[in-house]
Amino acid sequence: MHLEDGVVDVDPHLTVLDFLRDRGLIGSKEGCAEGECGACAVVLVRPEEGRSRYVAVNSCLTLVGSVLGGELLTVEG
């Protein structure tokens, strides 16, 4: 799921997990809601120096506004 600033009409303070849930993507689970268990992990892909950088993030803590311009990879694909 590619996220561009201005294209996604959503509250930037919404967590990525809630954003995914609102779109029917329920594969990432909320376990501890504190970022320790990893059940909610998704991969954030960002362009960096002509290549893609892959970073695992906790979707229960990460805000949508902080991932704009990137792409999210979830268990759904």
C-alpha cells in the first residue's frame, strides 16, 4: 500500500494499525499495544539513495503521518 501526502485522506495521528483495520486489512494483530510483542509488525519501504530501505515498524505505535511517502508491506501483501 503506497502512501503519499495529500493522496491519503486520513487523520495523521491515527495509528498505522487502525488505518489498516479501517481498510479491512486485519492480518496484523494488536498484542500488547506497547510495541514489545511484534504481533503488529509491518514493513515500511522508503526510497533512499536510489534504492529501497526496508524497516520493520510496530503498527500499533506508528502514526500514519510518519509513514507518508513510503509503502507498507503487511501479511496480506
